[in-house]
Amino acid sequence: MPGPHDLFNRPINYLRISVTDRCNLRCVYCMPPQGIALFPRGGLLSYEEITRIVRVAAELGISKIRLTGGEPLVREGLPKLVAMIKTVPGIDDISLTTNGVYLGELARSLKDAGLRRVNISLDSLDAEKYKNVTRGGDLGAVFRGIEAAQEVGLTPVKVNVVVMGGINDDEIERFARLTVTEGWHVRFIELMPFVGDEGVRGKFFPISEVRGRLGQLGELEAAASVAGNGPARYYRFVGASGTIGFISPVSDHFCFSCNRLRLTADGKLRPCLLSDDEIDLRRHLRSGADGETLKRVMREAIKSKPRKHRLDQDLVLQRPMTKLGG
């Protein structure tokens, strides 16, 4: 069935679900070095509650699900949740965003449970720099995760790179070359302002400058969108099997085509990532709301989706990225 539409006639067919605010890394743009005040475990939605919300969303016409975190693979038994969502009629796509550290050991069980593909956050190809950006991460584990995903068929594997001036912008060309030599699908993403990102304030690097750097490597031609539901604009170098995607939420927003809702790990439904407005769906769930009530709440969230974000007004979002899921 066709998905619901918001007040600006945008079709909403995609739900991103954060399963935890916990993470095994401390990336400089996502979480302060001391960590965050975590949700109490009883405050997190259970897998049964998440599946019930997915079922209601599917009855409204939403068909795409992406699991996020924090780092989703730190939550015990995630393949079980994938398998539960897989049984919901109307859901035709389940994907995952991960830092990849634990993917090597979980790729097979996730694939067997029904996961279709993964996006991997990777902001440096240099082991020491990666360790600094993530405050302790092991780059080798991420490479093993990418290899495992490819081996079991969690493809296409997309690599997400948040570009930060003076930190990793010197690696733009190196990442881009991997779309030619290794067939990687690399997506360059602009840095967004969140609470907890004090270590990278002033490091914004616009996509226009990324494209300028890549022009030195060769001509980019428009490419068909790689499987998925995201906002990237895709290109490739002539003859390359991989692609380059550009995601520019700040300098050239794509709000006019946004097709998604977000569910936080503590059960808040957010019509827009880049707005602090949210609806407490967990409260309705745990007070015994029936399916029709939950549908009404989700429809209200869709109707409240703004025309565009307000980052051009120097807005800083009051939840750190790890509590939103991106």
C-alpha cells in the first residue's frame, strides 16, 4: 500500500529506529570524551515494543526500516530484532548503520535473520587518526567488518565519511580512489551541530569543497542511486564500479524530499532529525494504547513534520547524535 504523506505532500515510507544510545566509541562529533548520561535500561524500548511500532507503521504504509544507535551492535541479540521485524507484513527492506567494529562477528547472523545491507561509519583510513577521531577505535576491526559484510552479501556496503576541516579533509581523495580500485560506495557527509560536538566546532567543510577536491582526480558523472532510501546524490568516476555520494544537510538541504521519521531508543518519535520536537510514543505504548491510538499518534507526527530544518538560524540540537541515531 502507498505510504502516508505529510502536509507538504512528501511521501513518508521510511522509519529509522535507534535501538540504544550506548556506543563502544567516542567519536569527536557524536559524543563528549566523558560519555553521556545513558538512558536507564528500563527506559529503552524492548524488542517486542519496537516490533509493535513497526507493525503499526507498516499498516500505515511505511515499508523501509533502518536500525541505528548509538552503536546498534552493542545491544545484545540484535539479530533477534531483525528476525522479528522481518515477519511484519509490508516491510520490504531492513538495513543497519554501524561503526563496523563488531560487524565481523555478527554479519552472518544478521544476514540470516533478514538484514539486507549495511552502512558503515568510517572517518579515516589512517589507523592513528581513526583512533584519535573515535577516541580509541581499532581500524583493523572495521576493515574486517567490511570484508565480512561483503562476504555474506550485506551489499551494497556504503561507507559514510563525515568530513571535518583540518581533521580528515586531507583524506578525501584517498577515500574517493577506493571507489575505483575497490568498488567502494563512499558517501561524504557534512558535519552537523549537535550538543557534545565541542571538539569539532568550526571544522565544518562544505560538500562544494569536497567536490572541488575530487575534480583533481577526474571527471564525475551522475550515477543511479545505490540501493537505499537516503538523501545522497550519487556520482562515479568514469569506469569506476563504486560510487561517490554527497550528503549536504547544511549547505544545500534536501528537506523537500525527506521521506522519514525517527524513533529514538527511549521511544520518542521525531518527525525531523534536525529539530528537537518529538512525540512520546513509549508513554502511549506502556499505558496500554491500542493499535488505532498508535496510528493516530504516528499520523500526528507525520503532519507535524516541518517544511525544512532551521540550521541556517545557528540552531544546535539539544540531544547528542548518539541519542538520535542519525
